[in-house]
Amino acid sequence: MQNLEQSWVSSDEDAEGSSDYESSSDSEGFTDIEMPGVHGVQGTHIVESSTGSQGVDAEDVHVEAAIEGDFDRLIQNIREAGDGSSSGMLSKMWDMNLEEREAEFKDDLREASGVGKKKAKRGRRRGPVLSQQVRALIGEGNQAYVDANIPETVRIMQEVIRIEPRAAPAWSVLAQCYDDMGERQKGLQLRIMAAHLNHDADEWGELAQQSRALGYNQQAIYCYGKMYNLDPTNVNALWDRASLAKEIGDLKTARSTMLAMLKRLPHHLPVLDELRPILIELSDLALCAELFQRAFEHYLTVFPSGRGLDSETGAEVLGGGFTLMHLLVLADLYNTLGEHARAADTIRRGCRWLQGRAAQKFWDACEDDREWDAPDSGMQRGTDGEVQPGMYPLDVNARHRLAIARIRGGDVEEGKMHAKIILAQDTAEYAPLFSEIADAYFEREMYAEAGHIYEMLGGDAGTSSMYVLLQAAACRRMIGDLKEAAEVYEHVIQADPNHSDAKMKLAEIYEILNEPRKALDLVLQVIEARKKRTANREGTVDSGNADPTSASLFEEGKVRGMKQRGTPVKTNPNRLTPAQLRELEAQKEREAAQSWHRVQELWPRMLADENGDEEAVREWLVEAEKLIESFRETRALFLTSRHRGFRGMFPRSARKQTTEASEDSMASRLQLDLGRDTLVRKGTKNENVSTFRTISFDDWLRLFMHYAFLLTRRGQYDLANEVLRHLLYSNAFQTRSSQDSIRLAIITCAIHADHYQTVVEQARKLINGHQFNNEPIRILVSSLGNGLRATDAFLVSTLSKHLLRETRLADAAVKDPDSLRFNVTQRRYGLVSASGKVDGDDAPDDDDEAEAPTATEQEREALPTKVNPLNVAVYGQILLAAKSYQSAIFYLLQAYDYAPDDPLICLCLAIASVGRAMQRQSDNRHHLIAQSMAFLTRYRELRGDTAEGVDEVEYNFGRIFQQLGLHSLAVRHYERILETAEAKSNVNEEECGLAREAAYNLSLIYVSTGAAPIAQGLYRRWLSL
């Protein structure tokens, strides 16, 4: 019977690190099994015998039902694998899934409870009531076995199993037949099937031992689990299961089993000692520390005197069994986890407890370690009124852990005191402790102290190692002793000529010492060695084969959570191979080249005149859409790490290139220093690619922008906006210039479609990206030239707050540069509060964050050296448009102080003064009107006497007089504009200047004063089409 091996497929999420040891299970809810030609199998239905089962409680019934559920599924899988006949029923291999078994085992562990609970002795269960036909067949089979007719017995018992799989005698007799035929492996499999029906813990134990003896370790682990399920008081079954799992390297199974033992035997030190290396191997240090901490607290409470009776020998032992070694383990775990304060506390409390001084808790109030000061340490502390040093002895190993915790935790002076005592010991005997102290100093960048210890270790052949020598050289280099560091590296290379790290470090030192020829020689050696290693790896073929099929119910070579060597990797049949991907990309590249060629041919016809050739425009849009969609759907162009740039469709792994790029870069740099011209400069070459499918990224950008402009003109603004915004996220266009170009294109389309909120949004991005630069603000103001929608966008609160923030930063940059701090993440300057943090009021909004530049654009913007009136003036104009005239006057006067000769600021001040004078809250109207006239006069002086300037000045004067109700003065200025326009129209009929605006305002005056005929004349002359 070589066919009980068809795998179940399930999964198990192992709850690593959980103190509750929980996991999911799928061993519940089995339905009745009905198959053609098979009768009598009723799911998990149990028929109990009249004897030996009355004492079985509900928990026992649950466990036995779960085991019989396993049996039902095994039978179902056998049937599905076979052909339905008696001879074919066991003709296929079948395998249990280890992770599913492990999940069910842990579910059963959670059901088991009550340490020491007495269980009634389980009797064998008869199973279902057998039909007359089945009983007759069993009788015939038994008779055939008595007659030594083994083949007939096998045939009859297989038929019995086909009819009633729960007939336990049939499995047992069939197993005995295979034993008699010398096929003990198959007999063992059949006995395991029968054990699912007998529910005898001792039988499962025997099967586990037999499986282990035959080398079927996974099968033995399964049997141990069933044994424990049936007898939860048998902790030895768990121990054997965990030991076997650890022996074969199945650490996750060993871990879960050991944790189950700890639930039965809390704080049991032998179990903890066995579990510790398993958890460390699984990198579950937090759980390991938690378990040892709980045990420490337990023994500290149970044995407060620091001594107790050993549970096994009965002798009085230190700590009741929780010794100094366990304290050191716990301290090491905390130091590794970075919890140095808890490590120090563990050593201090634990050693005090082991010395019988647990009641002296006043030492915990001392922040230092005066309790453990040595008489000859030279430490002077403990003045009058303070706790005097205890001078208590401390084991060297415990003091070492305390020194590591203090040094790494930042209490260097205290750590030095302990380190000094340890370093006074014999170097050969305590070399590992010396090395760890040196490592702690090295991590704290105390290179002089670390270097001294490394040199002590390196000076003795018994304690020296490559690691020690390299660390000693690194310390020498860090403190500036380059020649001494070079000598150490040379010594390492002499001992190990293939040590690439030492060669690269020595090459760096040679480069600093201006010896490029020596450095280059070392780097070329490293590169050559790397090429040889690569060639050797490529020439090596893994010839490992899968383990031959065995008679175990499990894949014995499989360990949970580990991939087996030689096991074929499951691949997705729908996934393309790298060769197919490259072929597909080559095809797309050819198609893109054809489309691009056609786009270039159509471009001149499309741009021939204002409207262009309509047929050419439509064809151009079709070809451009193909290219743009192929660009947008390429995942390599829109990576999350987009600021690294585009490195091609098939870039080499950055992880593999890191060391190689460093080596090649140094080689190229050194070759340049030596003046060699014919050298390959791979290290200095930019990894980014400037083309995509034969089209340069500059052409791609031009294509995208023209495509968006055309869509906007044709009424498809939303699509154009989506395309351009998507392009902002492409890693091919992350340079500052590309981002600015795309944003300007978005602004252009938004202006055409009257989406001024988008204009403001993108202009703010430009302002953030070009801090202290006036051009983005000018772009903003010019983009919001006229119209009600543009005015509404200009008055939005987020823009006013943004400009006020920029105004504060610009003012601080000139008057108090020290109050600004450069934010590397946002690539901007920000105000710093008194606490040293960036002021929250000056931090950009979420949508104001500047785009992070590429590595070539990391230069900081230069701080301005003189005041800038633009920010203040624009903010004042926002307040002016919002009719907040008082505040507008304040900011505009500040701008006037910065630029008194700017005519626009004078005009704005005149308008703001008149506006304030017309408000009811004003208490100095005449003063404000006089102030307005003064600024307006100053504006006229500055604007000049040009024809354009005269029209503008006359219009603004007339407009203010009209607002003040001085119509006679307003009419005079408006008429001057009309006279000038009449003179211009004689030369150029289309040149009328501000005549239409002046005629409209003048007509309002005439209508309001009753001169309607004069107004009609103005309408006919200037305001008619």
C-alpha cells in the first residue's frame, strides 16, 4: 500500500510571538460523506459501546470527534484518488498537509485544560453498528487469515473497508496481513488509520515510536499530537514532540509545542532553556524576553530570600533554580532589543535578590550603580545625606551586562566605571566580554576607547580575529590615524588576500593619502574577483533532487515555513517569462516608433494656421492617444519611488548594484585622477534612461502638452487635466523644470476652461517650489487677469493664508535669518519657534507641500538680502478686492515703504483710501480722501507722459471722482480719453485705448443726471458693434 499520499491543501497562520498561543483552525463543521457505491459513513456520528464509555465527558467526546473527522477526510481523499473498486481503493499516494495538522493540533491544545485533572481510562470504542453483511465479511476474512490465506484476507478486508470504513477490525487485520508479508511500512500506515477509530493514547504513543524508528519524523510528530489530544495530562508527549521537531529543524512546530508545555507547566526552567534558542533562531526575542521576565517575577515572589528548594532534587539551591545564568540571558535579550534601562534593572534587582538582599529596595532610588562600586574603582560619591556606595561584589559577567546597558543607554560614565573593572581581568579568559564592550563603544562613536580594546585583543594571537583587526583599523581611521589604519588593513590583506572589504577600505585610505595608483590596483583586484565569483555562480547548476517517495503519510523532507532544495517552484501559467516580456516590449517599441513618425509628419499640418487641417488634427489625436495611453499604462514609469528617475524597462536590481556601483565608481574616479583617457567609466554614468521606446522624454513632454491643449480647445478639459496630473507622478518627469512645465500647462488649460481654482492650486505649488522668487507670484496674478470667476479664486481664503505665510517668511529671511531653518524633507525654509521646532502656523498645508527634487537638485535656495514688496502688495490687493480697506491700507503702506516709486502701489493705496472713506465706520473721511488724492497724484507723476500712460491716468482719475460723486471732474477726464481715442482712430480704426470703458462710465453719469440723448450718442459711437 504505497498510496496514502495525496496532499491536503490548507494554510496555517502561526501566531508567532503571541503569549496566548492562538491560531486559526479548519478542523470543524464536517458534513456527511456520500459517494456512489459507498454506504455507512456518517461524518462525525459516534456510536458508543455500552461498556467503557459512560465516563467519557463532553471534552473527550469533542477530541474523539475531531480525530474521527480526520479519519473521514482521509477516507474521502482516498476515494477521490482511487477508481472506486476494491483493488483500486488504495492505489494512489496520499499525503497530509503539515500546516493543517499543526493548526488542528494547536486548536486541540486550547481545548485541553486543567493541570493534573484525572481522566477516566479510555476503553476501545466499537464505532457504528455493523450490518449483517459486514459482520459476515469480517468473519470470512478472519477465517481466511487463520487459514493463512493472506491474499484472500486482504481482498475481503478491503471490501469491508469499502463498505464500512469505520470498521476498526478490518484495518487492524489488514495491517497484520501486510506485516506478515514483510511490508511493515504499509502496515504502520494502516494501524495509524485504525488508531483514528480506537482513541487509545497508548496506541498513538506506540505508533509514534515506530514511525520515529523508521525515520518518519513528520508522521511521528502527528502521532505525538494525537496522543496528547487524547491525554492532555501526558506532558511527556509534548516534550517528545517538541524535541523531535527541534531535531529535524521544524522550529515553528517546536515553538508552539513548547509554549503549550509552558501553559501546563508555567515558568518551568528546563522548558524555558530549551525554548530560548528556538525563539532566538526565529527572531522572536520579544516573546523570549517576556517569558523569562515572567519567570523572574515568579521566582522573585515565591523565593523572596533568594534561595529555595529544587523541585526535582529537593536540595536548597540559589534562586530556587532561577540562577545568575537566567538573569544574564534576560539582560542580553533586553540589550539586544534596545531596552537598556530594563537590562540594567534586571541585573541590579536580580543580583541583589540572589545575594539575599531583596528587601533593600532603597537602592532602586539611586540612578547610578553605587550599590556595586568596587573598592579600588576610584569612584568618589556618596556625600553627606546621600546613600553611601554599597561595595557589594558583582559577578564579572553580570557587571559586563550592566556596562553594556549603561554605555548603549547613554550613561557613558557609569558604563566606563564597569568597563574599567572588566578590562582589568585576563584578556584571554574574558575576550568575548572585551569585544562586546568595544562594540558598545564603537556604536556610541567613542572610537578612541573602542580602538584601545580592539588593539588589546588584536595583540594576542589567541584573541585576534579578522573582525577585531578590521574594527581596530576603522577606529584608527575615524580618529584620523590614516597611516596606522592602512597598516592594519595591509596586515589583514596579507593574512587573507581575498578579503574584498579590507581592500576597498584600504583603497579609500590610499585615495585620501593621495596615492591613487595603489588605490586603483586594489579596486581592480576587487572587481576582478567579483567577476570570477559571478562566473562561478552562473556555471553552477543545482542538481538537488527531491526525496524519493517513502511509505510515510507525510512529506518527510518538508519543514513548515521552509522551501526545500530541488522542489520545483510553482509558477503562474499566465505569467510571461522574462524572454517573452522582452519580446513584447520590443514589439511595443516598434509600434511606438511608427506612431511617433506619423505624429511628426502630421505636426506641421496641424499647426499650419489657427484652426489647422481638421483631418490632420483628428489623425494626429488618434496617433497621439495611442502613444500617451501606452506611456500611462507602463508601470515602470509610475513607481512609488518615482524620485529615483526612470532606469529602463528592465533595470538591474539596485540591491545587487550597490556594492558593484561603489567599486566601479571608485575605479573610474581613480582612473580619472591618473589621467587615463581610454577607460570605462561605469561608476560615474547616470543610471537613468533619457528615452522610452526610442522617443526622448523631452519629446514625450511636448507630445503630452500639445495633446492636452488640443483636448481643451475641443471642450475636453477634464480629460486633459487628468492626463497632465497623471504625468506629474511619472518618475521620468521629476526634475524641477519638467514639473514646472507640466504645472504651467495645467494652468494654461484651466484658464481656457475658466477653472480658476485649479489655476490657484497649481500656482501655489509653483510658489512653494521656488521660495523667495517673484516669478510664480507674477504668474498667479497674470493668470487671474479679469472676470468674476477669477476674482472669486483670487479671494479664496487658502490663497490669502498662503501668501501671508510667504510674506512672513520673506520678511524673516531679511530681518532675522537665524529664525529660519531649512526643512530637508520639504526642501523649504520655515520659521523656528522658541522650542526649536518649526512653527505650526508657518508649516505648509497638506496640498502646499513642494515636490521633492531629484538628487541633482539638492542645492538650497539662497536667502534674500533685501526686502520684497511684491508679497506684501499682492496680499494687500487681496484685502482690497475683499473690501477690507483698513487692513489693505496697512499692508500697502508697508509695500510703499519698500518701494515708494512703484506706481501700482500708489494707485492701490489711492483706491483703498477712497474705499475706506466711503465706509460708515470711517471717522476721518476727509483725511482719507486727501490721502487718496496725494497717492493718486504720486501715481500720475510716476506713470509718465506716454500716450498709454496718459489714457490710464485720466481713466483712474475719472473713476475715483465718479465714486466720490464729483461728476463734473470725472466727465472732464473721461472726455479727454475720448478725444485722444478720436485722434487715434483717424490713423487706426481698431486702436481706441480705454475709450469704451470711459464711454460706458460717462454714459452712466449722463443717464443719472438726465442727459439720456447724450448717453445714446455715446452708445452709438463707442458701444455698438
